[in-house]
Amino acid sequence: MDDVSVGLFSDGYLPVLDGVALTVHNYAYWLNKESGRSCVVAPRTPGYIDKESYRVVRFFSLPTVVRPPYRFGLPGLDPRLRRFLREEDFSLIHAHSPFGAGLVAARTAREKKVPLVATLHSKYRDDLARVIKAKAIVDDQIRRIADFYYSADYVWVPQESMVATLREYGYDGPYEVMENGIDLKPPESIAPLRARGAEHLGLPEGLVAGLYVGQHILEKNLEFLVRSLKRIMEAIPEFRMVFVGQGYAKPRLQKLAADLGIAGKTLFHEAVYNREALAAIYARGDLLLFPSLYDNAPLVLREAAAFCTPALMLKGSTAATVIEDGRNGFLAPNDLEAYSERAIAILSDRAALERAGIGAQRSLCRSWEGVLGQVRGRYREILSRWRR
């Protein structure tokens, strides 16, 4: 792909650490490593300096009141971006958002007569419904999102189960599944990393560690998770819970833990940007507790699996469709008592926990390098057909 220039447009990007940002970063890194011609177009974050090996072009943005640290991108108000897009010779454009960045991506693809690929990453209705109380307005925005995906030449999803979300939003056109990868390599031995994680968290062996890594937002069912911990801690006195990340709901969750009398056994850790440190934390976890109904294809599930840490998820959730109960993770009903009791049973059966951890590592881990090999092949096919 030496002659191919790919523009990756996203409203979510570094320094925010979430699945979309990590996906865009890894697409850009591995594409650039082969061709040197990948470019990310994303909102500007004041004070943050891009130091990546690939090009990053930032556009004007404002802070969001309801969802810090995310930015509200306004690419249409940025004359420097317009000049850049006029001069840049993209071969293919890939949009990772249906909002400001995605709309600019679609317009640029039309103007330059190049193919537009668009990936659905999130359940946007949940996000919109939290900040917009008028259902009619939310429904209108969802129709606009469906229209955006209809405007794309190729629509991708990272997991087959996400097609239901596309259909719910009103898009019934063709799609392709292009899975996500991880940039954390499964180690030859877990023990050294686990020891470093124990030291970092202050959780020596002998304590049982539950783990949650990700955004601290209510959409991820985190109040449900915190409430489930009280019963687990009563049944397993040596159980400790670690939350890693940031988000608007963090103070609320900390207060809930205090009100439930479990604050002393619950650690709220800041977001971890160092990937080696995060690997050690994953290795120290015994069970990833992830009862989200919001997530589609969470990277955290696969990252934890790299270190033989299986997840307990909710039956019927979109994210849990890759889980075979007891083989590469665990499932529980969407019921507070049932979720707590399943966690207790799992944590009390070390052999079953270890079997599921090994199964998770074998079945859920795929490197970004391997994924981008497939992506590059698909890009080539798209461009070959487009040129004909």
C-alpha cells in the first residue's frame, strides 16, 4: 500500500483512552508503519501535544459539559482543516464516527471521489438519551446517523452482534465484520507481571481481586456493579475490587461504595496510560467484572484475556456474544442477586477460573498487527474495485 494515503476521521481520539481512540490509533500506527501515509483527523485538545509516528491533524473543538474529558468537535468552523483537506490527496477515507468528523469525512470523500468506509463503534442512542430528554429529538438524531451509514460506500462493524444496533437505527444495507485487536501481547509467564500488579495496587497474593477497566459512566451499568460487590464481599472477606479509569460518574460511584460500607475494600484507581503498567494490573486481576449492556465489542475484554483474566458478563448483552460460559468467560442473568452469586461461585472455584482464563487467552486475543494485515487487504480490494 505504498501508494495509498488513508484518512482516519474520528470524534474520539487521544488523549481520551477508550475503545474508539485505541482503534484509530492502532489503525494509523500499523498503516503508517507499512506506507507512511496514514493520517488521523480528530478534535483538538488544548495542552495535548501529538507525538505519534503518523500524522495527526486537529480541528477546532469545545469541552463537553456532560461528558468530560471528551471534546465537541466543530470541524466546519476550522479554516485550517478546510485548507488541509483541499490539498491532501487521500486514496481512501475511513470514518470512525457519524458526527462532526464523520460528516466531514463523507463530504471530503465525495469531493475527492474516493471510497468512504464507515465503522459503527458505539450505541449512540444511549449517549444521546442521557443528555437529550426529548425522545423525538433523539429519534431524529438516530435517523441522521442511519443516513450517515447509508452515505458510506462500505459499512463495517467489529462484531457480528453489532448488526442489531445498525438495524435498530434504521440502516438495513450491507455490512462487513472487521474485528478489533489488542496491542498487549500475551506473556510467556503471567507470574512476574502479576507480582508487579500486586505491588502497584497494594494487593498481595491471598487477596482475591475483581477488576473493572474503562470509562466511569452510568451507561456501563456501574451502579449495578457496585451494588453487587456488597454481597460478594460478605461471602468472600478477602475479596477486593479495583476500578481503573475516569469519567463523570466516578464521584457518584465512590459515594455509593461509601454508603454501602464497602469503600475500604474498593480501590478507585486513576486511568492508566502506560500500557506496561496496565498489563500488570490485568495480570493481577482474578476476574473482570463487566456487566455492561452498553458496550458492543469492548477491547477491555480482549486485553484482560491476554493475561488469562476472564470476564463475568450479562447474558444477552451485545458484548457477551463472544463468550462461551465456562470456557472463555462467564455469563450471569441481568439480576443483581444472580450476578453476585455467580461471581461468588466463580471466585470460589480456582480451577474453573483458571480454565476460563486460558480459554479466554486462546480465543479472544488477536493482535492489531494481524488485524491491520486484513484491513490493508480489504482496502486494496476496495480501491481495485473503485478504480475499475
